[in-house]
Amino acid sequence: MRAEIIAVGTELLLGHHVDTNSTFIAEELAASGIDCHFQTRVGDNIDRIASALEIALARSDAAIVCGGLGPTQDDVTREALAKVMRVELIRDEETLARTRAIFAARGRKMSPNNEKQADVPIGAQVIPQETGTAPGLICPVGQKAIYALPGVPAEMKEMLRRAVLGDLIARSGERAVIASRTLRTWGMGESLLAQIVAPRVEALDAGGRGVPTIAFLARGIEGISVRVTVKAPDDDAARAALDVEEAELRVLLGDKVFATDEESMEHVIGAMLTERGWKLALAESLTGGLISSRIVAQPGASTWFDGSVVCYASSVKHDLLGIKEGPVVTKDAALAMAGSIRRLLGSDVGLSTTGVAGPDAQEGLAPGTVFVGIALPGEEPEAFGLSLVGSRNQIREVAAITSLDALRRRLLQS
């Protein structure tokens, strides 16, 4: 079963409102095992809405159109539905009486223009309202169907779950779920990642329809995500299939995978430190508190994060952290900063950053030159250099998450 989503509203095309309804409907369709291959936005125009519906029905089994069922002049979805069905609109007296009763129950007088909400294409089934005034519609078109829902999110959600999803499942003749799992990676570009995963993609493609699918999503400074999607008879079968595919991908990607789904780098590091009973301290120069900000955004971070020193000026590095006089954008400086902040705050782990964000050079070093230091219990501190490109802010942001990833990898080895 394939269902398309059509969001109606000129305000969506103008960017005045964000189309959250389509996102919600797509998620509910996936959870019900119904494929959604296309989504469309169209303005408040009868001909264009009708055209979008006809295109959807030509390539899918059903269409869910959201919006345009209100009482105003620009609410013309009913007229478009009648055009596609090639029937007339008639006033449904039962729906009209129900709408009047809704207004009466709220102590309000119903305006004459609300009567148009009782207009129904001949042959359509009314989905009664329970939270608003605009009823929905189930419109048969041959062996296919159009479901018309209000644009008000609360009304749409209630009606979708109460009347639409069950009808779609019944029409499909099968019960299934579509589920996804995302592996989040850091440390390689999208093209290299795709090259590494290619053998698995090819193996799945050879298996034909119904096997898991793999897709990639670049998320800027949050890395590249690898999303696995499966269709299965039930939640348990979907989870089992995702487990199998995740294991296959982890063999290929190794420690490039730092988290699954919406887990962040900081969440993962916090769990690793908590498992060891360790606490972290930061000495941030180049990143200027960006790492600390990411960490304290995590609930419960106080159980594994002691604090930080933003040692931006060279004098702070010398006077507070005891770094020896001389250049401060060096591997030696990063090493000393990591060890010093660990001792200063009495923490188990020290992490430091120093470098040149730009736009000007510093100490004869080009913007993007970064050094990261890590100090762990019972081990010699280590430091490494990075050569980053981009704007000042991009360099700082990439340095922040790369430093955290470096700490994650060291913790994996400890």
C-alpha cells in the first residue's frame, strides 16, 4: 500500500508556516507499514489541488490531503475533491446539524459561512469532528481513495488515528510496520562513507524488494548519518531485522560509529565516563566554551563533568594553568593544558583545545591549525594536531566535536 501526502495552503508555499502536518502523517504511515514515496505542497487553488490529487492517484493507492476544509473563501479542498471525483457537492444535513450543535455547546453563534463545511462530494463518507468544526472526508475514486483532513494539527492528528490509518490498513489487506535506525558517524566524508558501505548496499539491492534499505544524510558538524529502514510484519520482527543490519554496518564502519538515532556525542561520552566512575575537566582556548556548552546541555552532566576553564588569553594559560612561557598554539601546550586542568579541578580526565580560528594567523600559523590534548588516569597525556578549513565559527565548531570524538576513541581503548 502506497499513500501520498498533499499539504494545502498558500502560506506553506510562501514560507509563512512550516509544514509539520506532513511530517507527522509520514511518521504515522511508516509506523503502520504504509509506504509514502511522495509529498506535495499546493496553494489554495481548485485546479492546482485537483491536479495534485490526480497525479497522486496515478502513482499511489491513496492520497491524504491536509488543509482547505475551513469556512473561508480560500478553503477550496472540497471543490477540488468533487472535481477529481467528477461529482457535485451536496449539503449533508446530518453534518450541518452536528456542526451547529458544536457551536451551541460552546455558547457561540454559528456564522453562515460555516455551513459550507457540511458540503460533501456525492459518494464521499464524512469523518465526524470531535475536537473542531471541520469534518474530514473519505472519497472513493475507483479502487483508490482520498482522505481529506483539517489543517489544524490537533484535529488532523486525532482524525488520522481514529479514522484514516485503520481504513488504509484494511484496504491494504496486510498489517506491517516500517521502522528505521540511524547510525551516526564522525571522521569521514559522505563519499568515503558510501564507498565503505557499498558492499552492503549492493548485497541488499541484490536481495530484491522487501529487504532493508540504506540511505545517507549529511548533518554538518554532527557528522554523517547512515539510516537503515525495514518493513516487517510487527515491531519485534522489525527490531530484529534492524539489529542484524546494524551489526553488519558496524563491522564495516568500526569506531567511526559514535551513536544511534538521536544520541549525541556528549551523551555517549557521558555514559562511558559514568561506567568508569570518571569525571571530566576542560581547558578551552580556541573553542571558547563550545565543548562545555554542548556537555552541560545533557541532562545529568553534573555527575560526570566537573567544569572548565576558558583560557582564551595566553596570560590565562600561563598564570592559571601554569603553561610555560612561549608559543601556546603547539602540541606541547595542548599536552600541558590537558594535564594541568585535570590537576587543577581534581578530575580524572582532562581535555584541551588550542589553535587559530582566524581570520588572521597567530604565532606564524594559519587559521585552522588546531591542537587537542587528552589526559587519562594512569596513562601518558597525548596530543595531536588538526588542519581545518572554513569560516572562524566553522573551525571552532568542528574542533569542538572532533575533540570530543578523539576523547571517545581514547576511552574505547582504555
